[in-house]
Amino acid sequence: MTKQTTKPKITNYRDFRRKLDINQSKFWSRLGVTQSGGSRYESGRNVPKPTQTMIDLAYSPMKQAIKLLAELRGVTVEELMGAAK
């Protein structure tokens, strides 16, 4: 498996969530994080790397999310897309 090289794309969670015009509960529950946990992250608490990865997979533009998923799987984007067919 390759080491993850893609840097987090989303780091200011509150501003990003507000741009999406969704509340904390809806934003964070999609990731399995409680509203209160999400609130702590939005207030500056460190976000664990697995949670950051899930945020990037769930909310980054599709091409970035696919690239990240391929890196996580240790395959190329082409291999990942071929396997999806």
C-alpha cells in the first residue's frame, strides 16, 4: 500500500460547511461524527487523520476524491476506475 500523498483539501470546516449551506448535524452525521464532535473540530480541536480523510472523500470535488481513494487502495486511478466497471 502506498503512503497517502494527497494533502487535505478541506481544513476550515465551519466556512466550508457554511458555503454548502448545511447545518452541523447534517454535515458531520454524513461522516459518522456527532454534532458536538463536529462543533469541537470547527472550534479548532485537532481532527484525527482518518476523519480528515473521510471529510476529503465525502466533500472534495469528485476527481480529487477518486485520486485519494486510489491512493488509499494502493492502485492507480485507471486501475480503480477499471475495477468499478
